[in-house]
Amino acid sequence: MITTTFFMTSVNMFGAGCLVEAVNAMKGDGYKRALIVTDHVLNEIGIVAKVQSLLSDVDIESTVYDGTNPNPTTVNVEEGLDILRQHNSDCVISLGGGSPHDCAKAIVLVAANGGDIRDYVGIGRSSKPHLPLISVNTTAGTASEMSRFCVITDTESHIKMAIADKKITPVLSVNDPELMVGMPKGLTAATGMDAMTHAVEAYVSVAANPITDACALKAISMISHSLRQAVADGNNIEARENMAYAQFLAGMAFNSALLGYVHAMSHQLGGTYDLPHGVCNAVLLPHVQEFNAKAVSGRLKDIAAAMGVDVSAMNDQQGAAACIAEIRKLLKDIGIPSGLAELNVKLEDLPELATNALKDICCLTNPTQATHEEIVSIFKAAM
């Protein structure tokens, strides 16, 4: 019998205003000096200052690293690590979406274990526990605030390095929809489709289990119901909260069931062209599932049903086709680019992108394995 391991963050807070409760919990845990890892935008619009004020109210000092790139890099990790050491921080707060969360995870990993972040690419390569990491989410998509994964771009090779390690799982995740209100339409759409991709890939993964299946299908249902609303009206607090729960459920699914070719291929696009991860996932998702359909048509039919399609009179193949059509309809409704050519991806780069994609750990759990030629063909279809 195969052993199933389910990974989760220790404590997770949801709901409007829960950021205040999270800061009070940090005080209760005895933290004194926090490093906030974030980006320039959140600093400029005052979100960082709000968090620092709340920390100050409970006598927690804070310093800020706001240099995180949209695709966090090895340089970002080194810069944040320097600030951590200078201020002798006893905890780290990642504030933002997946980029600051991933950067912070890499910082605490190297701070505890030494060496270079490149030493930890793969699964479970660290040996020592890290400083407490508290992840405060401002987007609804990556689920990095609760997962054991981080992805860092190597500035020398331009390859996105995937790291999976239970020791980098945050001790506390915070999903306060008040921090997500007003998020731009494009970012809402991209992060929402990142969550959808997590749920779909986890559901068709060879490592799926009953727990991850339940999480994935509920996430798919909630995203299908709320993402259009969140994109159309950024101030819709109910849609924002629903998306916060949905992306977290998707994270619960892929944190244990892992992912597939969409992410393996998307990582290469992000590393080579510095493209938004969620947009790359969204464009690739229907094309990869067309490739997967021969192996998991029944599972794709389940996804169609979760998206609200009446599949009662369909066989598995018809259900799979309906799933892919419904994904494409959602992409169109929320304004996702129509193809990779629109993102200035070059045909001549596809063979190298495919070579690197096949080295990505996300390939391991795709429901069917592809040749190099087939990965190139999927890229071409997505152009």
C-alpha cells in the first residue's frame, strides 16, 4: 500500500480584518524583530506601512526588504538575506502574492542551512528548521502563503528553480480580503487562473488522493463561480473572500498532489521572458489538458461538472472536451491573452524551453509523460 502524506500550514486565518488578529498572535508568540519581505508597489501604496504600524502597536520592531521582482531571483534572495542578518530578525513576514512569499521562503531556508539557494533545488534538501515565517496574502492565486514550494529564477541561467521542502512551510498564513480589494483586473484574472491551474493539475495528478480531490473540485467550483465577479468588480468583498478560500483550497490540493506540465512549461516562460506566471499558466492550461485527455478524460469530465457544465449525458471523452471548452470560455471572459505569441514568445526558443521544462520537478506527477517533440508541439499549439 502506498503511503499518502498531506502537508499543511500550522495556523491559517481568513476573513475581513484578520490581519489584526494575526499581528496579535505574533505578539503572543513572543516575536520582537520582524523582516518584512515585499515589493515596491505594496510599499508605495501604503500596505507595508499599515503592517508596520500594527506591528509597532504590539512592540514588534520591523525592517523592510521591498526589492522582490515579479519573478523572484537569486539576487533578491541574497539581498533579503543580508538585511535579515544585519537586523538579527527573529521572524520573517512575507507580504504580497507568490513573489514575496517565495522570496521569503528562500531567504529563511538559506539563513538556516547556509550555502546558496541553488543548493536546494528539488525535494526536501534542507536539514535545519528555519525562522518562523508568517505569510500575509494580498492576491488570490498562488497559495504560496500555505505551501511547501518556492520558485526562484537563477539570474545566470534564466531558469526558474523549483524547491519543495516542508521546512519552508509558513507557520501562519493570513488571507484578509480587505488587502485584496482594488487589485487590478489583470492581476485578479492572472492570479485567479493560477489557482485554477493548481486545482486542475492537482486533480489529474498521478499523486492525487481523496483529500486533494475534494479540495481541488471545491476550488474549481468556487473559482468558476467567483472569478468573473472579482475581475469585473474589484471592490466585491464577497467575491474576493470566495477567491481567497478557493486559492487556498487549490493550494491544499497541489501542496500534496503536486502539479504537471502546465507549471513545468510556465516556469520556463517566466524564467526566459520574465512573464507573469499566472498568465502563462492560463494560456497553457487548455492545451496541456488536451494532451492529457487521452489518459484522464474521466477526471476532466469531473472538472467540467465542477465548473457547472451538465455532463450527465456525456461520455468521458465528451466530458473532457466540454471541460477544455469551459476553461477557454473562462479565459476569454476575464481577458486572458489569446496565445503565447501575444506575449512575444519566440518560435525559435521552443526547443530549448521544452528541454528545460522536461527537467522541472512538476513533470513527475503529470498524468502522462511526453517526449521532447510533444512538449514543443504543445508550446506551438499555445502560440
